[in-house]
Amino acid sequence: MNESAQKQWLGHPRGLATLFMTEMWERFSYYGMRALLFLYMVGSVSQPGLGFGEKRAGTIYGLYTMSVYLMGIPGGFVADRFLGHRRAVFLGGVLIAAGHFAMAFPSIATFYAGLGLIVLGTGLLKPNVSTLVGTLYTRDDTRRDAGFSLFYMGINLGAFIGPIICTPLGQQINWHYGFAAAGVGMVLGLIQYAYGQKYLVPVSEVKTATKLTDPQPVAPNARFTREDWGRITAASILTLFALIFWAGFEQAGSSLTLFADRATRLTFFGRQFASGLFQSVEPFFVIVLSPVFAWIWLKLGTRNPSSPLKFTMGLFFLSLSFLLILPAAKYYEAHGTRVSPLWLVGLYLLQCLGELCLSPVGLSMVTKLSPARIVGFMMGIWFFATAMGNYVAGWVAGFLENRPFSDVFMIATLTSAAATLVLAVLIPPIRRLMSGVR
């Protein structure tokens, strides 16, 4: 047996640590830049930006964040058929770093070129790094959801650190310093990924002690069984509800960013801080609570709630979060007085609980339900839901050019509450489609 395949990390395959760090640095770069993006376009209380209106900025923001995840579909397909998942991840990281460094130069041309490079790079990296996590476990390995929860902690560690480093540089010194810092983070991720590839041993190769290569696709022309089609259908239905979740959750980078900048007190012990730092609050909660959720899923073992039930819980917490922020928005609109930052902290805590119920479980669900030869493509479909959710988030933020915050937050509350009720009703038929996979 390959010696590197035997190494463990926190009770999981050693390759999980490599993928944890790769995704951490990629998310550092993505969320560090994203925390600046909307404010860079419309301008911040700290310094002017490009001078775009909210509607134009919302459209650009929505199209960019949608495209980042939408490119996961061709990115997964290209990896499945041509590049292999490992090479796709590395090439994607190179393109992402190039995009951030392009944005470090102050011109409209490099701004749009940088966004385009990041879109292409993330399309290759994002779905395939998650697919590689799935190859480290058998389908019935009880550590699987726990492993994805730990992997998800890496995502949020990067999302937590990125705004802390990039937003003070960008908002308070120079926007382009913040963009350059995001590029440096991706380069660090590439270095450790290149070193740690030797640990990315698929579980099939661990069992057979075969040569270290990308897993070979199974009979490309073999027909799917009835169970396969049922599981694909179940994954697709859950992905649709994930789209609704992301449409609300991704308000963090659009309408909630503007609420933080315009309606929330930005002083701490008499000193003003960058409004973009609120982007680190929710990832901080995820970092703290991810090990707790991982422990819960691991402890429950075969008594774990099903994936559809976990999705329902995620949507429920999302609806509660926007219900919580509504009184603060109405108070600001009625009095013109900035509100306590604790309102946003409370919202992000509830959204964290929802995210931990849905997102890492969703990644695990896709790898469990998808036939092996299309798992990269199905992971791309999963990120399609995130893509459309991000687009809707940017589109809705454009309403703020003519509507108050409370209108936007009320729409998010009602939509997510309705989705919670519908999915709760659909849990039994979805479970039947899953054919025993939880």
C-alpha cells in the first residue's frame, strides 16, 4: 500500500489537509476581494470608488459572482474528460492569482480582465477540489459528512482571514492593495497544493495499492440504472432549493454590505473600522461551530438526519436571520440613526447555522448520489445553484437604488420561509428517490 495513503489527519485521510489548505487560500482570495468589490464600484464612507450606481454595481456584482460558480459546470466536465481533477485545480489557481494581480492595476480594462480570469480559474478549481475530497472516502464511510464539514471549516477560515487582511488595505489605504493581497493568498495556496499532491490518493487506490494517478472514468457509454436516475433526480431537487438558500445568503456581499456601510455604527472604542470587516463575522462563526457540527454528524453515525432534512433546517435558519434584521432596518429608515453592529452579528450567527446544515452536507450529498463518471459534472450543477443565487443576490441589491433596506429583507424572509415549508413536505418522496443513501 502507498505509504502516503496511510497517513491520517484528525482521523481523516492526510489528503484532506492538502485540500483544506488549498480551499482556504482560494477562499481567502475570493472573499477578500469580494468584500471590496461592491464598495469599490459604488464608493465607501472611507474613500470614493468607480462611481457606479447601485443598480449598475448590482448587475456587475451579480453577473460576476454568478459566472464564478456557473463556470463550475464546464470546469467539472473538462476535468472529468480531459485534464483530470488534480491538474484542473492547479491550473484554476494560476488563473485566479493572475486575475487578482490584474485588478491591482488601476484601470477599467484590468478591472474587467481580472474579473474574467477569476471566473475562469474558479470554474476549474472550485468543483474539482470538492470532488477530490469525495474520492478520499467510500460512499458508506461514516466519516464522510464529518470530513466535508472539516473541509468546509477551511473554506471559512479563508473567508474569515481574507476580509481582515484585504478590506483595511483596500478601503482605508488603496483599493488595489487589497486586490493584490488577494492574489498573494492564492499563490501561497498553489505552493502548498503542489507539495501535498502526493497525499491525494483516491480510496479505490488505497484498497488496491495501485499506482498514484487520477481515477479512471468508468465505462463512459454504460447506461444509468433506475436507482442512478432516482439519485440524480434527488440531487437535482435539493440543488434547486440550495439556489433559493444562496439567493438569500449571498446578500452578504451586496445588500448587507451596503447596510453595514450606510446604516450600521462603524466605531469600536472610538476608532472607525472598515465596514468590509463584517464579511468576516459569519466565517468566524463557521470556524467555531464547524468542529461542533462535524462532531455531531460523526457521533450520530447511522442516526444522522437525512440530507433533505438538513437542507430544510438550513432554509429555516436563513428565514430567521432576515426576520431578525427587519426591525433594525425599519428603525434606521424611520430615524436616520445608525444601528448597533450586534444586529448584523446576530443575523450572521443564524446564517452560519443554516450554512452548516446545508452547504457542506450538499457537497457530500452530490458526491454520494452522483454516478462516478459524472460526479465532476454534477458538482458543477451544484455550483450552478450557487451561481444563480449569487446573480439574484446582486439583482436584488440593485433595488436599493429606489427601495429601502426593509423591503429587500422582507422579500428574503418570505421567500426562504416559503421554501422551508415546501421542502419539509417533499422530504419523504426525495428520500425514496435516494434509494437508501442518507
